[in-house]
Amino acid sequence: MTTCATSAGFQLDELPALSRTAVPRNDVLRDDTEQLARLWPTAKLLPVDRRGRAPMGRSGDMPVLDFRATEGPTPPSDAVLLGEQDGVCYWAVRAEPDGPVQEGMGWDATLPDTDEAVWQDLRLAGGLLSAEDAGLLTTAVAVLSWHDVASFCAKCGSRVETRRAGWATHCTGCGREEYPRTDPAVICLVHDGADQVLLARQPIWPPDRYSVLAGFVEGGESLEACVVREICEEVGITVDTVRYLGSQPWPFPRSLMVGFSAVGDAAQPLVPADGEIEKARWVHRDEVRAVLAAGGTGPGLILPGVTSIARRMLESWAKG
């Protein structure tokens, strides 16, 4: 296998939807409890339920996060500071939905069909949110999900206390500090060096839904080696010319999708991994372009929604 970071090829033409951000995180502020208390009365609080849904209203053709007013003199211990901008702090906290809920965990971004705030998750609305709202909700879902499973020390089993405005825990037994975890995964657009791209579908996906290939990085493995291994394991072909494209947080519950492109031989037989890949096939650039022009859905082929980095990769490649 050869890896090449500078070989000619496509690049992402825009940031992936969930990689956009506009509110500074302000790491220093996390330790300034006095300043956080002073800013708390004017802060904006985002409730997020355990399925990663937050209330959203609408402004024209765009969903907008429905922040709530804060209560009490100081932030609660379970609140997470998302960032600060122009003297306004943004926080997130776990809460149960207090309004209508948009069901479904699909890829296709949707806009609430009512003026009332609707609880939606990132898969359904992330691609339509502003850069400010997308960054805040992505951060909230990621860090709150970590707290859901980090109540006890991984070393001694004692209960932990939250520190640094939600960005660290401290073990009450052994004193161990822990920080939010991120699991790296590679996602790779394999093409033949010309006009064909390799797409595959999982058995649990809706009919005709296809995407590029992805998989988690194993211990002691480089990102590039993971690309080669995962492609071989999932569809039985070897690839080379592995090139980095970009990354996107995918907090379901705590992944970071690291995007690559690679070149494979379309003449190699495809051998889908049993139980993991239902079908894989090469698709011509013209067909991808036609489906994208139709909004992402075409006869026999439904592409990933605009929230996913996979869609950004396919759109960038299709432009050729």
C-alpha cells in the first residue's frame, strides 16, 4: 500500500455540517467559578434529553435552538459550559422533553412543521442549523453523553465529582482526573481514480440507502492503516493512495469521523462482510450527480443526508 498526502485529487469543498462552530469554548473560563456565577443570570441554557434531542423553533427556513432562561444563583453541578461569546455563556443540561418530539433517527435533515418548539436530534436537524447552533448542540450532545457513563472511576470504582464546568471529573477515591472521551473512526470514499465510487449498505438501513465505508480505529493502529484494513474487511478489496480530507464530530455517542479518500481497482471482486455489509457496488459519477441534483434520492440509490460528512465527501467528489 502507498499513502500519499499530496497526490492530485478532490478536497472537501465545505466544512462538514457538524464541524462548523462559531462560539469560542473559552477554556480559561471553565476554572473561573466567580466569573461563571456573575455571568449565570444572563446565560443561555440548552436542555438536551438522553436521546440527544433539544428543543428547536424555526426562523424562516432554518431551525434554531430554543434556549431557556437560567434559574438559581449559580450553575447546577450537572451543567456543562459550551462556550462564551460577547459576555454571554452557553450551557447545556440533561432534561426531559417539555414539548412535541420529532421521532426518527434518520440522516435527512428536517425543519419543524410548526411554529412551536420541537425536540429534534442532530441527525434530523444538524445539517440545517447555523454554524453557531450546530457547534453548540454537537458539543452538548458529546459531553453530556460522556457524563451519562462516567459517574464512577474507571480505575477504583469510586464515585466521581464534576469539575471545570463539566469538562472534567475527579475521583473521590483515588483522585484520578478524567476528561471527555472521543473514539476515532475512519470514513473513506473509495474511487477508481476515474469516474466510479464504491458505495455500500448495511442490512439495517432502509432500502436503497447507500454510503461510503467506515470503521473504528483499533488500539495501536494508525488512521491510514485503519482505512486499508476496514475496506478489506468490509468489501474484500485492497486500496492505496490514502489521502486525508477532513473530520467531523459524530457524538453518537462519542465518535470523531476522520475522512479519507483512497483508490481501489474496480476489477477486484467485491466480497461484502457477512452480517455487516448487505451489498456493495461501484456507482458512476454521473449517477451520483443526478441523485444529488434530485436532493439525494434517486431510483435505487439514496445517499447520506446533509448532516453527515459522507454527504460532503460525495458532493465534493462528484464535482470532479
